Amino acid sequence: MNASSVDPTFRQRVAKHARRLRHEPDLLIGLVLSGFVLLVVLFPGLFAGHSPLAVNVDRAMEAPSATHLFGTDDVGRDVLARVVYGARITLSICASALVLAALIGGALGLLSGFVGGRIDMLFGRLIDVVLSFPPIIFGVMVTGILGPKTTNLFFALTVVYVPLFFRIARSGAMAEAGMIYVEAARSMGLSQGRILLRHIARNVLPVILVQCMVLFPLVLLNTPDLFTVPLLLTSFRGQFGTINYGLVMAASAIATIPMLIAFVIGQRKIIDSLATSGLGGR
């Protein structure tokens, strides 16, 4: 494919985004930091020279050094390797659970806020039941009942965060349903489903996307809590929670902070840039 065969519209979009990056350094910084964390997740071997499972009791509890940048834990395992390799599973679980929660909660919230009536009351009461439990306690309870498995952790996180997206989508749908453009669409004979999907959902979606980025660091911080409970601990499977439990016992929990800082700052930069530039549109 030569340059002349490239769609001019595509070239214009690329040029537009390139100009935006030049004029919005916060967005560029956020993308770079998030890209770095993604690179660590995809290619952990490039950043860790030791196996996360290699045990060497003779070098247990060592301070950070040139050989072990984050030191070693209570059985001599390299902490940096465990953090790097643990990022893949932890970030995958958090991202997948958050996306699924946004899809389920957003869909139910849009339907509830737009239709109203008995459907709104039914969904609202179900969400109130979930919200009656503290999120962490509810997640630990679900994981404890179903068993300490990755799929159960994924399910627990999804259930915990569905109510947040439900309320955001519901309030957005109720606000948009009274707009003039919705009444105009009804007068043109558009069906309720078409109005909901083509107009209301389109304007509520940006708010849900921003909320996903706001909640993602919080999900990262809450996920280890479901694995630091001794009842839920299993053999090492790479989650930050199993890493943190050993580090807490070794008074070295600081080891996971650099990666979390990089990702949180990256997300915040992206959120601030998107918020200042504006999202959505009818």
C-alpha cells in the first residue's frame, strides 16, 4: 500500500490527533505512562531478570540492591519480578471486571432511567440490595463463598461496581430523556429503542468512559484486599494481593507503589485532558 492509496480522511484524523497531542502535554504524558505500564504487562521478561517463583532462603529479606532492585521477600523471591509478572493478571482482572460492570450497569441504568415505572423500581431495589453491603466486605463474602479462584474474583469485582455504573447511567438517561431533541425524535416517529440507542446512550457513554478511568485505580487498590485475607490466599498466581500479603509480613509493601503511581498518574492526565476538551455531543 503506497501513500496515495491511504484514505485522505484517515490522514486528516491522524494529523488532527497529532496536533492535539502537541497542544495538550497532559494527554501525551498520560498516554506515555499508561503505555509504559502496558508494555510491562505484555513483556514482563524485559523488565525482570529473575523468576517470580525462584526461592532462595539464603537471600531472604534483602534490602534493594543492584541485583534485586526492590529487594527480596521472606523466602528470598525477587520482589520486582513478582510485581512485574503480577501486573499482567491483576490489570487483566481489573480491566475486564470494570468493562463488564460498565456494560451491565450502564445497560440496566439506561433502560431504567429511560423507561421508568415498574422497571425502574425493580432494578432500583436490586441495586439497593447490593449497595447495602460495604463493597470490600461484599467482595470478600462473594469470593469466600464461591472459592479463591480468579474467575470468582472477577465475578465479585463485577458485582461490586455494577451499582456505580447503574446510577450514573440512570441519572444520565433521566436527564437526557427530557431534552428537546428527544421530543423531536419522538415526533418524527422514531421508536423508543432507536431513541435510546442512537441518541440517549450516545450522550451518556462519555460519562461512563470517564468513570471507568476514574474507578480503575480504585479497583486496583481494592483487588489486593480480596487476596490479603488468609482464608482466600492460594499458591502464587501473580496477583498483587498475594504479593502484598508476603510483603506486609516482611514490612516491604512499598514495592508495588512505583507501578501503581505510574498508572494512576497516567490515567489522571488522560482524564483531565478529556474533561477540559469536552466529551459527548448530540
